[in-house]
Amino acid sequence: MSNFLVFYSRKRQEAPRVERVDDSDEAVRRLLDAERKLAGDPLHGVVLLVAEDEADLRRTHSHYFSSVEELVRQAAG
Amino acid sequence: MPWEVGHVWLVGDKPPTPSQVKRAGDRIRRAVERGEAPTAADLRLLDVYRAWHSPIHYQLQLRVGSAIADAGESFDMAGVTVVGRPLKTPEAIIAKLVRERGRLNRIQDIAGARIVVPNLEAQEAVLRVVLDEFLDGEATIVKDARAEGDELGYRGVHVVVLIEGRYAEIQIRTGLQGLWAQIVERLDEDQGTDLKHGSGPEATLKWLKEFSQRLTSVEYGDKADVRTMLETALAIFLVRPKDTDE
């Protein structure tokens, strides 16, 4: 399992940035630090997710990575 | 031994007491209701309380992953994905305190994991695995909206477990159930709505409910409905719902 910090733009101005952090405590520290830096910023957010690999994140938390149109088209195959 | 989590110090490995957590949560909620910012001390305590959940999250995820892998002999585990979220965001916690007028020390989904499965059969199998794995952890199904969906159209099953005095929530969704939820999350981000909790344009809420029903029909084997589902989705989501409301 690896820790992934996902930095995302709420209005999709920028592509999400994913940082892999191997140490769990370090991941929590960096999450809290990032949250503090982003406090009051309505356009950006950060979330910590734990998964085998980044592809799993993109499956279970696809809204950070895809537009509505892309989500529907993915479902359509 | 003090330990540091980001800018937070938690002394002696001891979490804040339930009454400290409850009082801080109440003060945060009241501040937000008055239109004021919560105090730095209360936000700091919230961070400490959140961080206190992270170790049990890792334990939760390991146990869920192992239990599912072990059960792989009895059913097809292909396509089952487990992803954890150790700490719910402070914004989401505060919104929940205000929305539900709840107590911070009673929030059960600060730590959580999401399991996406390929179909309804796998969903039932994984649910049984999770309930069996956490027999010692007061595993409780707190939401079961698989068949009918809730009042907004959300479908999925949620189990809350208790590990070392801390709650964690496990969400189990099929791919199509997850698709609906991801679309709602994305729409909320795009449009600044809170459709997830029923706040947004009526037309969009109605479309989402209809879309959920279409997905349900497909999931229960209505092959003829696949085309209708996709046409509905494209009509709803590729023509921006916000524009259609105007």
C-alpha cells in the first residue's frame, strides 16, 4: 500500500497533481501542512488516499481526475 | 513521548478526551452558524482528533484487503478495488457538524475506505467478508441503499466498524453505483452546489434521480436499458444541467 496526496483544482483550472509518499506518518504530516497552506483557498484542495497504485485511485475517486463528460464516456466504454 | 503531526503536537500518545472533542465540535459548529471563524485552538484540536484516526485506518485497510484476498477462493475477486482515505477533510467534518447538528465525537467516518466491485453479486460477497472480518469491531450496516437508492438516488452499502475506540466507515459500491456518486461529486465541484446532500437546482436533482434509476435497471439485468441509460446520461450531462435550469 502507498500513500497518495492528491492536489486538485475545484474548477479544473489545472490537472490534479499526485504525490506518492511511502511513509504513513510523513503522509499525514504533509497532508496537514498542505491543508494549512490551502486554508481559505476556495479553488484548491488536497486529499490523502491510500492504495496499491495510482490506477486504483483513478477508479474509486475518479471525480478528482475526470470531468463529468469523461466519467460518462468511460461508463459508456 | 510527544509526537508531531504537521503543525500539531499530541502529547503522550493520548487523544483529546471525548468531552474535549465534543465541546470543541460544538464551539466550531456554533461559530460557523454565527458566520464566524472557529478559533485556532479548536481547529488544532480537530486536526489532532483527525490525526488520531490515521493509525486505525491503516489497520482497517490491511484487514479488509487480507480478508478479501483470503475470500478470493470462494468468489471471483477480479475487479475489486480497495482505496482508503485516512482523514476526512476538516471542511467536510465542519459541514457535517452544521448540517446534522451532530457531535464531533460521534462522527463515524473520519477514517474510511471505499471498495469498488464489479457487480451486485460481488458487492454482497464483499459485504459478508467485511462483516465477518469485523465481528469483534461492532460492525454495523449504517446505510444500505443498494436496491432502491436513497432519496437523492445514491446507491451503495456502508458499514461502520470500531477499532481501538475509533470509528471507521467502509463504503462498498459497484462500478455503476460509484459512477453516479462520482458524477455528483464532480458536478458539486464544478457548479458549487451540494447535490450530494440535496442542495442544488431541482432539475439537476431530478435528473440525477432518474439517472440512478436507469443505472439500477441496467445493473439488475435490463440489457435493453443500456442504450437508454447512456442517452439519458449524455442528454443530462453533456448539456450542462445548470444552463438547462435557466
